[in-house]
Amino acid sequence: MLETSARLLRLLSLLQARQDWSGAELATRLEVDVRTVRRDVDRLRNLGYPVDASPGVAGGYRLGVGASLPPLLLDDEEAVAVAISLRTAAAGSVTGIEETSIRALTKLEHMLPSRLRHRVSALQAVVVHTSTYGPSVDAEVLAQVAGACREHMRLRFDYRSHDGAASRRQVEPHSLVNIGRRWYVLAWDVDRGDWRTFRLDRAELKTPTGPRFQPRTPPADAATFVSKGVTGRAYKFEGTFLIHAPIDRVAERVTPTSGRLEQVDENSCLLRAGADSLTGMAVFVSMFGFEFEVLEPPELVEHLRAHIGRLERAVARHAEG
């Protein structure tokens, strides 16, 4: 059996790991009786931790919301994950949290045991971050959208589409999705009566949020739906190709924002991708180095012939020179 101080730390860790616990579950985990659990909960309350209790057979305990953030207890793997995440956030796609992330990281690494500090440093030493370009999203915007998703509150915002068209949107947000450096929200568009994907760096939120809504079920999981919208509907042309290579090999060269892959068999897969021009699509599909067939659009075949002709003429001119 754990001593009282060690048992309190273990109890606090359990309460932080899950939202609801019954007294019997906590007693089993701590190897004590339910009466001891009640006394330990009272000790935590005296230390300033807001532990809520509900009576009855189905009652239990949960760590409530207090006036200030209580200390968090992390195991080794959690501490390493948080440290790496904070370092990544300092150079990520969310604006306004870089300096805050560095402050939090400094506090965390100061408290890490040497064995964990070495693990974090070793991993960071071999990870190379590429230069980041493109739009970013303010952390406050992400927090507001995340809160609306969680609380089922409608959002209103001015939106600018990929072609520059402006519109006012009222949506019921479902999920936030991060693809590359861009953040998207999957939402039910109230005025258009359909599911839509919105890039948050193109949205100017209006306040206040609301009213509340009854959550709907999207036609696919959020990541799949958003990836489909990003790689296809945002472009003027959509193409489907049969790639004569295993999907694992193709996936090494096709990013989630550039195309969607679907396995056909062990040696082939379908690639669906979009482009603003047929010439751009021809270049895109030919640059991966795999044998392929054009399934659609059929007019892309002529563009490929023209592209091949230009390449052949370029080679011929080089040979003549």
C-alpha cells in the first residue's frame, strides 16, 4: 500500500487522466477502501484542488475547474511528448503562441529528470525543420472555433474563397482539421444546407457565437472529408489516375494536400487530384516517376500528348546543339 503522500499524488494523477471515477474504481487502483478514498479527496480539497463529488450508487469523483490551474502530473512518455510538441509549436502554423510555447518549454525542461532531458535533446538534435511559408492562423481564432465545436455553438464569419470571392457564412462547426501548415473547419453550412470545408486563414470571425445547435453526423470522418475537399473541389479540374505502383510507394510522394489515394491491388492504386489547369495536372501526375493511366478527364490525354511533344522537341534541340 502506498504511503499517504504518495497515494495523494497517485490519486491526483488518476483524476487528471480521466474525467469520471467511481469511488470503488479509485479504491481498487489505490489498493485502499472507499472510506480512505473519501479522506484522500478531502485532503486534496484542503490543498486547493477542486474535486467534485456526486452522491448515490452511480456517483463518483471528478477534478473540477478551479480559480487557477493546478499542477499537472505527467508520466515519462507524456512529459517527452509535451516537450517535443512545445518545440514544434514554437515554429508552427499557429501565430501568437511561439513566445508562450518557449516559456512553457523552459519551465518543463527545467523540471525534467536528466534521463528525459537527454531524450528530448537527442530527438531535437536530429530533427530538421524546413522553412515555413504560407498563411498561418491566430491561436485565438483556433481556440474560438474549437470552443464552438465543443459547445455546439454556431459561428458567423466573412469568408474569402480560393478564387477571391467574398461571402458571409453561418455554420454549425463539427471538427478542426490540420493538414500541412493549414487549418480547416468542417461545418454544416446553414444557408446552403450542406457540409463544407473552410480554411481558417480565409475566415474573419464575428462575435458573439451562437445559438446552440443539435450536432449532425458528417458524411465521412472529418479528416477524409476535408482531404477530399482540399485535393479536389478547390480546383477547376479534377483528375483520376490509375497508378501502376504499390500504394505505399506512391504515398511517399503524394502529400494529403496534393492528392487522395485508394488501393486497387498490391501493385496499383487510384490517385485523385485537382489542378487549376490541365497543363498543371499533366505536369503534376507525370513528375512522380510511376507508370499511370488517365481515367478522367479524357481531355487531359491531349494535353499530355502536347506536353510530351514539347519535351521531345527540347531534347531534339539539345541534340542538334
